[in-house]
Amino acid sequence: MVTSTTPQPPRMSSTQAWVNYLSKVELPVLANTLRRINELTDSTSSTVNQLAAVILNDAQLTSQVLRLSNTVFYNQTRTQVGTVSRAITLIGFDAVKSMAISSLIVDALLARSDRSQLLQCLARALHAAVQARCLLPKRNEQALEEVFIGALLMNIGELAFWSCDTQQADELEARLQRNDPYVESQKKVLRTTFAEITRELVEAWSLGPFIKDVVAAGQPNSKAASLVRHSVELARLSEKGWRGAEMDRVLDALAEEVGESTATVRDQVRINALEASKIANSLGIPQVGALLPDGSKSTRSQTPGVPPTDPVLELQILRELSHSLTNKPDINEVCQLVIDGIQKAVGMKRIALLMVDRSGNKLIPRKVAGPDTDPWREAYVVSRDGTGELGVLLPQKVCGIYHPARQTVTPGFDPWLCQVPALIGPLLANGRLVGMFYADNADIHAVPDAGQLTSFSHFVQHAQLCITLLSSH
């Protein structure tokens, strides 16, 4: 009985041999489609129709493009998109081109292999692409998608290699499992490196001058190309965590490139990591999304029992607040977002928003949140002149930390008010105190730190801005 076996490809021993093999034997359809899409560079009606035709020719590609077109990442207007032509009109030619390339890469490679190295490379590429797009400071549609695709394809040689079932792939995988040096292992097994294969593939597949600059040896010719390289390095380093000397160096470089502080960029990249997970799910590859770093995990040390802070969630809620204030603001919606931010992101258990009553003499509860706050709804009343047992909680003109004094009386309706450290912040209208935010951690006597005070102040400032906007109308 004769058993048929799939013949193994010949061993490749040069960069050009790998390029020919990947382009002509393993991935000719992907190579040709990418080449066709990248040739459509001008947003004239003819190229728009051509792009739509390329996408509509593939039912799976059409489905994924439409799914991505309805994500906030691409479609911030949240207008429902149901056709490819509508997506191009509403979201833009370059954005749809970016979606198509992302989908093609994912489908073509994952249909061929489920190697762990391929999944990890895809996760890294997608993560880097989202980071580059979100960090780019001067944002026009073409530049956004250029850096996204540049980061996605910066290691296309490595992605293509791991998608192929070859003996050399098995050999390299075995070496890496033994923790052999990465680049040296490539040279021994492939007789070249992934970087060299990538450079030649970019040329052979006509992927464009920007990607050519990104993958070239030596210094990049543009800030955008440099941003892509640092985004790819960031994605690689994040697999081991968000801290460390190498990560700090990359964050410093990115901060300089985008004109922000390193602390701001450090928080932003964690939000971007969460966005990358959402994009992976939209692409139908949750197995890749599962390999992305969890940007929501705070590395901040906490006092036992104190709720954790979450800088990623903080920035997300601040974004929502900023969006709410661009239109006609709703004071109730804004204040609820502020309370959510103080409780869930700043790490405070109990929150109260007090506003002036009709008499103008007292601040009474408008909203409360957290355990054991039901009695506050009726009894938590602060005199605007600072008298009474709760007068000590009256804020000054800026947000601050309340430190309890020994002689302070405990109100009968709550065992911790006035007895534990708290965050307090004023709300003003025409210079007059009209409200205040209060936040504590009940029975936990830990003093809020400077970072928590800063975050608390950011949220209160948004509520203040809402009041200012409403009072000016």
C-alpha cells in the first residue's frame, strides 16, 4: 500500500530564495492583492470603485470591513455602515484600505497555520499598528492609516515565515523553545534574517515608500517612520509588562516624538492596548486578542483594603466627559460620570455630590454612591458658612485632602464622616460655592496620595466646566 505524503519544500538558503518561495509558492494571492490595493493611492472616483471591487470580490473580506467600519476606532460618528461604498464615503478611502489590508493579512495567514509564534507575531503587529495610529500627533486620514499599515507590516517577513509549514520553521521553533538567541537562530536555520526577508518582500510586493522607509536599515527618514518603529518595539516589550528600563526608554522616545509627557504617554499606551484587543475581536481573532497585554492592570502599589486606582479607566471616562461637554451638556450625566470616575478610577469607595438648596444656605445631597451611604441622602447637610458638625468638610477654592482632627465630632448617622481622610472639591458659579464633591474609603484610614488628588481634581474640573458652560447661557 502506498501512502501519499505532502512533499516538503526545498530548504531555502538565501534571502532571495525565501522571497521567491513566499511570493510565488506560499502566498501569491496575498502578495498580488496587497500589491493591487497599495497601487490605489489617489482618492479619485475610479480608485474608490476599484477598492470597492477588490473588497466585494471576497465575501469574508467584505464582512470584516463592514464590521470594522462600525467600530468606534474607525467610525467615531457611530453612524451605522451597511455597504462598502458607504464605508468609503463616510470613513474615508485610506481607512477602508487600512481595514482591507488588516483583514487580508489576518485571514491569509491564520488560514494556513495556528503556530503559537504566528499568533504572537500577529498580536504584536496589531498592537503596534493601533499604538502608532493612536499616538500620531498630527492626524489626517492618510497619515493615520499610513502608520497603522506601516506597523502592521513592519515584520511581514516573520509573519509570512511562520504561516508556512516547512521543516525550517519546525527547526527554528525548536531552537526558540530552548531559548536560543533569536537573531542568531534565524541566521543558522534560515541563512538570513526576518528583517532582510521583510525588506525584500516590501520591494517585491510593492508595499510603498513609507513602509520601505520603516523597514530600511539605519535611521528613518521621517518622524512618522520613527514613531512606527518605536510602536513596534513598545508592543514587543509590553509582552513582559509595562515597567523596566527598556520600556522607560521607549516611552521617553515616544513622548518626545508626540510632544507629550512620558507619564501621559504611559497611560495612553495602556488605553491603546485595550483598543487593540477590541480590534482583534472585531477581526474575529479573539485568540490573538487574548495574547495582547492587559492595559487595565494598574502596577500601582496599594494599601491593603484600598480600592485599586485605574489610570486607563480614568482616561476613558475623562474622554467621555470631554465628549459630553462638546455638545449641550447635561449636568446630571456629567456629574454621574464624575462620580463613576472618582469611585472606579481614582479608587474611592464612597462618593457624595452636594448642591446648594433653595434657601441658598445649605449644601444637600444630589447624588451618593458606595456602601453605607443611604443615610447620607437625608442627613448629610453642610452649612455654606462652615458651621455645624459637618462644617469642617466644606472645601476651599481648590480640591484638597481633608485630614481629620482629634476633637472632631462624629455625626450620629455615619461612623466615618469627619473621622477618616477624604477628598473634597468645590463647585463654583460666578465665584460662589454652589456644590461640592466628597469622597472617602469608609473604615480605611489611608490618606489619599498626590496622584489620587490630581485625578480627583481632573474629574471635578469637568463638572465645574459643565456648570460654567450652563451658567453662561
